[in-house]
Amino acid sequence: MNDPFISIESVPERRKVLGQHLDAVSYQEVVDSVVVWAKRREPRYVCVTNVHVVMEGWDDPEYRSVVNRADIVTPDGVPLVWCLRAMGLKYASRVYGPDLTWMICERAAREGLSIALYGGTDDSLADFMAVLRDRYPEIDIACAIAPPFREVDAHEDRIYRDAIMTSGADLLFVGIGCPKQELWMHSHVDELQIPMLGVGAAFDFHSGRVRQAPPWMQKIGMEWFFRFLMEPRRLWRRYAWHNPRFVLLFILQLIRGDGAKRIA
């Protein structure tokens, strides 16, 4: 992996929340970095991180190390912004995956960079691509792949990898959910030789297949509750297990004073 953040003037502050790196970056810093990497076809990956990602990493140190190797780790969830501010980074702000997706697509269309999409279903990808082309008529979608929800075998993976490589895409959005997308990006970044962004449910949000929380709920850190109301059977175990532990463990971290120093 190359030295990160070569395209912005100063290296953002980085802190650890329960062992997970978090960068106090702005949307503009991330977009500028990705665009430079895409033009240079550099093998990079960006993780868009929320409490779920942090707690998956707490339970699985190997997964946490994969996220920590990312070139940028953004605070996607408002609670993680609060954590950074509690550790002294008062200017920390949210870099939300769906909004970041729009911003990078807008720059890609404006600067003639082609994109690839990996994730979702055939129908959701078709809807998302229609929305993209309506919003950014100049956008070049070089490749769109909807892998199966089951485990992808080596033969299928090679086909998908080769399709992305031969498409000539300059950057790749990966939307297969945590923890699969971070593991997938880490294992493919050196083969594909382009920057990748793990954007979770952004494809489904922007295609209208999954409702986003109202802005006021996002602002007060209750987006998780809205998503739980939308999909209670799928999400109740995740939130019941992760959220209370996260709050307790971060309070203990603050009491101990761990993770407050800048990480190089």
C-alpha cells in the first residue's frame, strides 16, 4: 500500500475507537484523494465506518486489521463523530457513504473518469444506474456486477475480477455490506490496481429500494433506530448486541484515556 493522503495538503488527524482507526476528514478531502488516485490508477481502498464496523472489528481482530490498513477510514455514523470530538477533535464531521457516493460520481462525470459497481442485485443495479445517468448524464459506467448473496467461489470471483479489470474502470464502488466489502477490497486491491470505496447500502438507498432515515434522525445519531424499524427481523440482533457494548466499551476507553493520541 502506498503512503496515504498524497493528494491533500495535510494529513488528517487519526484516532482509535476501540482499536479501530478513524480519520477526521472532510468530504472534499476524500473526493480529492480518490480522484487523484483514480487518475494515477493507484491501488487504494476507503472504508466508510459505523458502529457496526467497529464492533465487528472488536469481535474479530483480523477484520479490524483489514479496516485499519485502509488508506482512509471515514466516520460514517454520527456516534463515531461524537467519539472523535470526545477525544479532542472538535472539528470532526460525518462523511456519510451515500453522500460521498454522489460527490465522487459527480467528479468522475465531470473529469471523465469511468466507474465500476460491485454489489446489489441485477434489478437494484439497473435502478441505480438509471438514477446515476439521469443525475449525471456524462457519467461513464464501465462495469456493473451483482454478485450472488452466497459465498462466491474462486471461479466466479476470477470472472468478476477479470470483468472489472478489462472494463478499464478508473475507480470501483463496492456495496456488499460489512464485513464482506472490507475483506473483499483488501483481498483484491493489488490485483485491480484502482481505488475502491466500500459504500454499504448506497446503491439501494439511491435507487429508492431502501428508505433513508430523515435528516433530523441522522443528525441526532438515531439512524440505526430508523433502519431497525424498517427491517426489525434482520437487524434487531445486530443492534441489541453491538450498540450497548459499544457505549460501555467507549466509556471505559475514555476513562482509561486510550486512543486519544494522534496516529501517524
